[in-house]
Amino acid sequence: MMAYNQMFFMEFKNSVFMGNARERYLQLLAKRPEIIRHVSLKIIASYLGVTPNYLSNLRRSLATD
């Protein structure tokens, strides 16, 4: 489990430099949906490198698409 988490973190760290916030959020949602359900949006926003307000707007935008 620890190796899996470390691999996920390294993959995500690389994606931070390769995609925009929307792409990073969608990748997180696809690869680790349990994080979205169990971690506060404030922490997720920090992890994605955006503000909580921006993340809220992004989630609203994705819900209406």
C-alpha cells in the first residue's frame, strides 16, 4: 500500500507540471476517487495548487458539462 501511494504521488507530482488545474482534478478523480470523498476540498485545492474557491468553481463547471 505504501509503495502504491508513493507511486501515485510521484505520478501526480509530474502531472502538476504538465497539465492545468482541470486536468489535474480530473486525473485525481479518475485515479483516486476515494480521496475526493474523504478529504476536505480545502486540502484537495492545496494539493492541486489552486484556491478552494477556484476548485469549487471548477467542480460546479464540471457538474454542468
